[in-house]
Amino acid sequence: MTRRSERSCWGIYRELAHSPGRETDDAEILGATAGKLERQAFEVHLKPAEEIADSREEPPPFLFVMCERLPILDRLQEWEELSSCVVNTPGAIRNTYRDRTVPLFESNQVPSPASVIVPTSLPIPKEAEFRESPQGCWVKRGDVHATEAADVVFAPNPAGLARALAAMKGRGIEAAVLQEHVPGDLIKYYGVGEVDPEAAPDEGGRWFQWFYHRGQNLQGYSFDENELASAASRAATALGLEVFGGDAIVGKDGRIVIIDLNAWPSFALYREVASERIAAYLAARFRRHVEVGVQE
């Protein structure tokens, strides 16, 4: 077996089934990051996720990954235990599965809507009965983030909830998250590293960016941008994510709640700056990994 270069990296694409409508954007952010890492003297190879689960190749010292399926994460976990540095870590990516995210957000006091995990089988357990509300609730598949439109649906009433759960059950989805509907302005955010809202980005690549989601009836509610960065950082830290993105709601009173968090989004609107920041962060992260290994 050929020994890997000490500067060898693999970048792993997201599975096509997990990139609905974002196949090109996902591929381009990974490619842009790879190109900038190569400028820092890393030897980078990009691979489809499907090659990894059954791979018998010697793993490289460093991997940066967008993949999400459990068999592939299991293989990455094995490589991590053999001393490869993987960003995001397999454990952090697993934590983005909603059945893990909900309890982690609760235990780490992440500002987020009231949520409960329920089986999709009917009848609905009494403790998870639909809360009578004119605002309804969101029904989200309980494992991975949305891979198609039917994975996140709005239930305006108990009958709508029953239909949504039955549809998910019919697709083989065993659990769902019922999430409180929070009215307000929908914001998307991106982050790299441990976001410190009081500090400027440094040479380690830390970075945070937000923008309003398109296609909404924007109210323009005022809010504290540092509070948004802090909430997003707390959410990412709770899951262990280093490269992340998600959604938040700003209410009429300026209150911010995190409604979604994913590992390594497409960064489509900010690809150039994001790839620069991610590459800088990865280079610093990989160097720290080597230094720690030498000390041990």
C-alpha cells in the first residue's frame, strides 16, 4: 500500500440525493476550497461520497467532507480513530440529524422553537398531540435535513398533521420533529470556525455571514447582529460543527431563534470569500492536528 504524502487531503462531495437543486453549488464550493488549499501546498484529491463507504484505500492525513449518509460516516469515523483529521467530524455531522439536534439544542440552551420528536406511526402519542394554535406547526423528517420538499411541511391543523405523518411513514421515515411555528423574518447564516461576534476574522479563517431568505414578505424587524452570531455559534458548538450554515427567525420583538443548522452548506452567494475562509481554517486546523500528534 502506497504511503500517503504528509500534505495529502481528500475532499469528499455530498451525496447527490442530499443535494436537491444544489448539486452544482455543492460541488463548486468543495472545488473552490480545494483550489485554495492547493495554494497552501496541500495535495488535494476530490472524491464522490459513494467511493468512501467500501474503500480499502489508506486514508490521507486530512479530509474535508460534505457527505452525510451513515455508512460513509462510519468509515470516516474509523479513519478518524486511525489519526486522520476530518472536518466536519463524523460525530458532528451525525449530530445534524434532527433526532440528535433537538436534545442537543435543549441541553445547551440554544434559542430555538419548541420541538418534540414523535413516531410517524398513528395514532399520535398523547404527549405529542397537536397544540391547538392558529399558527400551526412544522413537521420535519426526524433524521437528515430536507432532501426533498416533502421532508419539511407545514401542518395548519390536526388533520394536516396526521396527513404529514402518514406520508412520511409511507416513505419509510420512522420519526418526525414537530416544531413550533415562529412568525418573523427568515434569515440564512453561514459560519466557519468558532464565531466570536466581538472579534474580526483572523488568520485562522473564522467567519460569519447572514442574509435574508429570498421570496418572503420581509418585515424588516430590527435585531442585534452580534446576538445572531452568538446564537448561531452556540448552535454550532452544541453539535460540534466547524463549517456550517442554517436558518433563523427574527421576531417582531427582535428575539432570535435558530430553526435549522446543517453541516457545510453550499455557500452559493458567498462562494469566493467562503472558500477563502474555509481553506484558511482547514490549513490552521490541519497544522494544529499535526502539532498535537507530535506532542503526544
